[in-house]
Amino acid sequence: MSVRARNAEETADAPGELAFSSLDEFVREYLSQVVHRRLNRAVQLWCPEWWRHPEAVARLSVLWRAFEFLRQDPALGLSTWWLHHADPHLRALMHPQYGPFVACDPRDGHGDMQPRGLPATRAPEEFMAHPAFALQPEDLEAVADGLSAAARPDPTEYAAYGAVDLDGEDDHDAGGKRKTKEKDPGRDQGK
């Protein structure tokens, strides 16, 4: 791993300061330095000219943005990035049959017979009134409000796990074992 890649992982610069100033820099100086794969037409593909593939640009761009945000969390940020961002995106990008690099060769690069974009026709105008077809600024505000509310823990969520005693009753016997409030009828019938 290059010194630059190691420093990007180990240090959280001042908030708002990027470790990599562009997507190209992120791919060349971080991703290509830390991701080592056996590449061949049967296992995984990569195109050295990744920037010629719109899906690759879109996926790598969100990977870079997520990396820049999550690396600021010294505890779980990079683990979250790998597990929930890098692994699924790289799996989709490098898939030898369905990924955007399907016509490329890991050694020879960008192929001539690239897959085409998905066919799409314009939706009828009457569908545009449905919330699934249109996104308004107030919709984004509602999502942001929902996300900030989701960040606040709800103590009732933990009651089912015995972490919070909401009813004020002691749910444990003298030996410290959890008492069951209702007997499972399936247990008596051998189910």
C-alpha cells in the first residue's frame, strides 16, 4: 500500500478537507493501491480506462464520496465503508458476466464491443403526479428530518430485548433467569 493510501486511512484531516481531490486521484492513488485481485475473463474484470464506463464512474464516484465522509469516523468508518460500500460496488463492477467491464480485458483494456445502456421510453405525463415519479424539495426535507429522527434512539425498541424495563415489573426469577410471561403452546404439543 502506498504511503498516500495509508495516510488517507489513518488520519482524519480537518472536517471538510478531502484526502483525494478528485475521483481519478481516488481511483489511482487509493483504490488501485489497496484492492488487489486476480483478474481474468472468468473471475473478475477491470478496465484500466474505467472512466469510459458511465456505470463505473457513477459507482466509483459514490465510493469516493462515502470514503471521504466515513474516514472521518475513527472507530467504524472504514469498516462501514468496506462492508457496505466498497464490497458490493466492486462486486458489481468487476462481475465477469454482468458488470460494465464485460467487454474489456484486464490486460488489454477497454474493448470495442461495449454493452449499451438500458432501453427506456418516456413515462406518460399522467404518471408524473405520482410520488414515485417526481421528487420535490419538500420530499428531500422530509427524508432529512426522518434521518435525523432515526439517529435518536427510541427506548421502546430495546424493550423486546430486555434492555429496558418499560412496565416496571421484574422479569427475572431469584436465580437471575428471565421469566416467561406466557407459555408457548407449541412447546407442550411437541411442535
